[in-house]
Amino acid sequence: MNSIQNRITAFAKLGDFLSQFSVDNIKKIDSIEHNEIFFDGFLHQMKIAQEKNSWFTKENILFSLNSLSKALTESNLNTFTKDHNLNIDSPKKVAIIMAGNIPLVGFHDFLSVLISGHSVLVKQSSNDKHLLPFLAKYLEYVEVSFKGKITFTEEKLTDFDAVIATGSDNTARYFEFYFKNKPNIIRKSRNSVAVITGKETEEDFIQLSDDVFQYFGLGCRNVSKLYVPKDYNFDAFFTGMYAKKDMINNAKYANNYDYNKAVYLMSLFDLLENGFLMIKEDKSYSSPIATIFYEYYENETDLKIKLNQDKEKIQCIVAKDFIEDEIAFGQTQHPKLTDYADGVNTLDFLSKI
């Protein structure tokens, strides 16, 4: 019988395997199971992923692997699963439609389905299709009961019992119609915001630069919008952002910066910029690459009400002693397994289908 403990152990072993690939150092550890088969092969998949998608730099892939390896410990996985009855009598086949904005962005859903005891049918984004199938093979090696439970497809999805789909607001409307007769979780576009009160330190803004620039700002946990007090002076903010000045050396980022700057200047928008980041006053949450939107607020209570009203559009609120469930500066890209996307408890959904 494929017990929950076996599944936890398998993912913990995957976490050990991934721990060899860190931003500071890639180092083969002899004691890792099946390394002789998988280590060099995974390096090759990382190289292909970089070649196929120039947003997937080596640093960004390694950052993602590092975060996963820290999350996938026996202790974290036990905490993640402990409040759910995952000894399911009749396993289902759950389809996952994954986004491709950052490396392995769909991994949490993949983990949730398999650790729940279900089978998974994965439709990946063409932007991110080289890393996960290889890690799935590793899982099948360390836990034989996963064999036959993991399928990847590029075809139209057929023959499944439930679905978890992530896309833009437009594709979500299509998903909601298309999957209306199946149990589903449909995720739409979300962005993250930071609330600046004027009490921040220089270190807070350096930390915030991680929340803004990691993965070039392409993730839903990246800060794309600032709320600042009326007449706020942005000097301290720009000083903190300067920690990421090397961003502009990435050709794709630089092209986006130049293009968006030209569009704004031709439209005669007021904007502030520092050579690699523009800030523009705008009520929207979703800003283009190399741009952060900002909005002034006059009253903290009114801002809290607004953020609550718009919670369906917001993934993370970065702040310092401002609102409950806020995330500390510099921490948006270090989610725990229990930090569910869109606040929907995936394990809860999977234990009841």
C-alpha cells in the first residue's frame, strides 16, 4: 500500500537531491540516492531550460530549486499534511494546467496531488517544460508506487476527474466554462503590493528589491505596486533598489525597459526612473516589466479597506506592522508549503474530491 509516509519520504528525498543545486554552489554529494543516474542529467535539463526561455537564467532556476529544497524536508512535509486525511480509498486523476512565468511554478500543485494519493495529469506551459518531467522520473525511482501515477501531455486534456488550472484573467474565463462540470480550482492573475509608511529603514528597501526583482518581477509574489503616503519622497526607495542595478545587463530585461520607457515618454506620462527601473503613478496592480506602479494614500484605514476589497487580485501584501497576514520585506519569494496560492487550500480540495 502506498502510504502517506512513503510519499512524504519520497518528496523529502527529492528535496535532498535538489539541495545540491544552490545559487552559490552546485556540488554533487555522493550520499544522495540515484545521483549517478540523475545528477548530470538534471544539469543538462537546466541548460536546455535556459536556452529555451531567456527569462530562465541559471540564477533564477537555482533560486527556485533552492527554495524547493528548503521546503521539501520531512518536517515541513509532515506539517503540510498533518491536518488532512490523505489515506484516500478511491484515488482520482487530477489534471493540472500550469503557468510558465517562473521556473517550476506549478510544482506546489504537482506535490499536492501526488502527496494526496491521487494520480496527476500535467499540461505544462511551453515556457517551462524541461525541469518537472525529469524530477518526476527521480520521484518514480525513489518511490516505486508513483510509477504510472504521473502523466505529462501536450494534447487536449481528456479522462480526468478534477482540475487545477492557472492562467490569466482571460484564460480563467475559458477554464471556468470548459471545466464547469468537474471539481476545480481556477487561478487568475494576481499581483503583490507593498505598503510604504515612511518608517522603513535602508535595509527594508534593499530587502524589498528582492521582492521586486527576483525572477525579473514575473511572479505573482513579486511586488508590482507600491502604496505610499501623500507627497512621499522616493529617494530612499531608489537607494534600496540600486542593489539590483545589474538587472539591466540582461538583454531581454533591458529591451523591455527601453521599450516601456519609450511608450511612457511618447504618451507624456510622468515617471521617475534610475536607469533600470521606472515608477509610474497608476491605479492598476499589474505593471509591465522594469516598471512599478504606485498610488498615494492619505489615510491608513481607508487603504486597509481598499486592500481588503481587492483581496481577490492580491497575492501578497509586503509591509511592516501595517496589516494582518502581511509579509516581511524580502520574504515574498520564500513561501512555506502552507502558503497556498490565491489562499485556496489545495490539500483540502484534494481530500474531498
